Amino acid sequence: MSLIGWLQIGFVLIAVLLLVKPLGLYMAKVFSGERTFLSPVLAPVERGFYALAGVRPDKEQGWLGYTIGVLLFSLVGFLFLYAILRLQNVLPLNPQGFAGVPPDLAFNTAASFVTNTNWQSYGGETTMSHLSQMLGLTVQNFVSAATGIAVAMALTRAFVRSGASELGNFWVDLTRATLYVLLPLAIVVALAFVAMGLPQSLDASFTATTLEGVQQTIATGPVASQEAIKQLGTNGGGFFNVNAAHPFENPNAFSNYLNIIAMLGVSASLVYAFGQMVGNRRQGWALISVTVIMLVIGTGAIYWAETFGNPLLTAAGVDPSLGNMEGKEVRFGQAMSALYAAVTTGLSNGGVNAMHGSLTPLGGLVPMFLIQLGEVLPGGVGSGLYGLLVFAILAVFVAGLMVGRTPELLGKKIEAREMKFAMLAILILPLTILGFTAVSAVAEFGTSSILTPGPHGLSEILYAYTSAAGNNGSAFGGLTANTPWYNTTLGIAMLLGRFAYLVPVLAIAGGLVAKPHVPASSGTFPTDRPLFVGLLIGIIIILGGLQFFPALALGPIVEHFAMLAGQSF
């Protein structure tokens, strides 16, 4: 580790924190229905969408109606994307002449992008036509992110309102998230990416002459536009197979900085918007503090593990002072690779600028563990906020048990109904991840896809299902996931990780919005103070991650000690 490396990390995090307040205030106005500086231009467009769709923006929905809207919209998006992928060979904008995507891969990809996971069992430049990339994948990058924001706003209103039954209108929240937040930001970031050298073209490829004098065909396409919403919507699916390690997706240090800032910006600002909307900005900053503390610790752990080096490489004659540079772009180095890995897994982004399967065992353990914590650091756009609030509900419940009072969060009593749904949401991840991993680790159709047998092979499988159920999308690249078994089960894991979590959250919102606000008393546990920050971090680690320790011990931890002993598998 070096001072320069930490200064680079600090520069990015400070830039994000400076963005949090203005963007958070703007989003709070948008979702409160207040006028913004974009309203003169966008309000007529918004009204036009409602007229075409037959939506009454003044008619709000209860939690059940809101949930049905989310599920129906996601189902239609899934079927639409599946059809595009299967039929891309007969659709236009296919200059490469790619065939239709096979059924199992089309199912996996449709589930992936509808759930904001963006797991890719394929190479984008060798599988997807321009139409599939733009009309299929990029559209879902917008609307799946907007769906997460909408659900977070519904839960926010449950804390704002008292004795009510409605949580807002899903179609209005979806439209405003896309039109006022994601689309304007994506235009600005895409133009910045083009200025930094990212391609934006409808050409399939071009031919270049290399330094050796030979001809090379280089794939290209509408990269900058997809990269912008990929990061802003915490999607993560790259245009190219190697994602942000590809020079056309991430050409220089400035594009790398912008990638990370774009990833964190909207998610962190939504947490601040929550504090603004509930009338307690200190609460927003307390939740942001939790994410910053854990994100810095995760980044430091990866940075240390990678600069510590690999004794096996040292024994092979590689200079140990370089640390573990295998699998990393020399343009970015270990510090920015460590920050990128921590951010992309603390969020539900999944984009990478270094190969996670090439990290040292402990370096690879940290990104996997950050996903297993529930991706609330600060998590995906919207999904991170409502995941963080689920943990906050559990934290105040534990605090209430300690002081012998009914737990409260922002003036709302947390009772049996909320706790049952919160635990249902929390338990879906370990059940899905560990269940599918167990089957895949013992069945031939699962182990045949492993590149490296032994503990690293287990880590490849565990990371795949962790990434899928956590709606992340990154991977340990050694696993051959483009098989009927993995395409199907990973797709199911993505759907469960998204919707089996989302529905209990909306059920919690439905219960909370009907409750009256309870005035704070001398026995109320304050949730905007350092003590709550510490308690919430403890709850996230204990309930979010401890159930995965036995599996982690058999995978990356065993591999770490084997590496120290000079053994390889």
C-alpha cells in the first residue's frame, strides 16, 4: 500500500460525498412532486406519457396494488427482452449477423437485466446485436434501476405518512425516476465518456494495422451510451466481455474515476434524499456513515491483500514488491482496482476493472462477502436504500430488546408484522446462495464447469450464486456458466434475490404507512447518532454475513493458508 494509492481512493470518495447533498435534494424534490429546474422541459413530456398509458398520476396505490404494478411491469419486460434475444437473427441492426440467443442463455440474460443483476454468461461483442444491446439490454438498464428507486420511494413514504393507506403510484415513480433522474444524468455521463475516448457508433467493427504490420478486426458499437447507464443504474453489464478492463469501456484514469463516481453517486444521494423526505437529514447522514465506514474497510482489506503479494509467484521469480498484479490493468494499479472491486460489490453493480478470480484468496473473499452482506454499501439504486432500511428495522428491534421498550424507527413502531417480513427478506439470500451452491458443488453437471478444482473451484461456484442472488453480476471468471444448469439456476437465483426480497419490503411499507407517528420520549433510541451507526454495522455483519462463514472457510480461507504454505491446487 502507498500514500499515493490512498490519496487516489480518498479523491474519489470525497467527490462522491460532495455530490450527495445537491443530487439528494434534487431527487427529494422530484419524488415529492415539487417543481425542479428541469420541470419546464420535462413536465409536458411526463404528462404525455401518462396520457398515452392511461395513468392517473393523482390516483395512488396501496402496498398490494404497488406490488402488482412492479411485478407485472417486470414480467412484461422479461418477456419483451427474451423475445428480442431469441429473434435477434431476424431483427434489424445486426451488422455482425449473430444468430438468435439459445433458450437457456436468453432466459438467464432476460432474468439478469430485468432484475438489475446484469450477469453475463456470454461475450457481448460476440453474441449480442446492436439492437439487442440498445433496445433490449440498455432499456432494462434504465427501467430496472428505476423500479428499484420506485420501491425505495414507496418505503420512504411509509415513514413520512401517518395513518394512511397509499404509498404513491408506481407508474409515476417509475416515470419520474427515468425521466428526471436517470436519463439526464446518463446523457451528461455518456457525453463525458465520448470525450474521454469511448466509442459511440452503429458500426460493427473496423480494421486496424498493428505495430507488427498485420491486420486486426476490432469490435465497436454504441458503447458510451450503454456504459453511462450501466454505472448510474448500478447495472454493471459491459458492452465487451472483459467489462471495464477493456480500453474501449475504460480508456484512462479519468474514465476510471468517472466510472466509480457514477456508480456511487445516485445510490448514495438516494440515502440523503431519504433523510430529507422524512424530515431528518441527520438520519440520512447516519446511514451514509455506515456505508462509508464499511466501504473503506473493504477497500483497505482488498488493497492490503493484493499488495501483500502471492508467495507462489515469489517462488516463481516474480518481484514480490509488485504485489499481486495478475488479472489487473496496469493503467489503474492495485489501489484503484481495490476501490473498484469494493464499490462494485458494496453496490449491486457487477462491473469490474480487474478480474476478481485473479485476486489473492483474501482479496477475492472481501468482494464476495460484501455481496453476501446484502449489498447495502450503499447498494444498488433504490434496492440499497430499502435493504439498508430493512437492517435498520432489525437494529432498532435489537435495541428495543436491550432497553425493554417497543422498538421505533423515525416515529413508527416496529412490531411483529414488520419483523416477520424483515426476516423473510433477509433469509432469502442465504437459502438461495447456499442451496444452489451445495447442489452444484457435489453434482457432476455443476463441478464440470469449474476451471480450478479444490477450494478455488468452490469459491467460483459460491461467488456465482452470491452474485446472482445478490443481483450483482460480477464473477470469478474461471467458472464456465454458459451451460443449461447454470443459466437456469442462476436465472432463478436472480429472480428470487430481486422479487422475493422486494415483496416483503413493500409489505413492510404497507404496514408502516398505516401507523401513526409516535412522539419521541426519553426512552426512544435515537437512530441518528454514532451509537446507532455502530449497532447497525454490527447487525449487518452478524445477520447479513455470518451464515456464510462456513462456506467461506472451505473456499477462500483454506486457499489462503494453502498459498502461505506454498501449495497450489
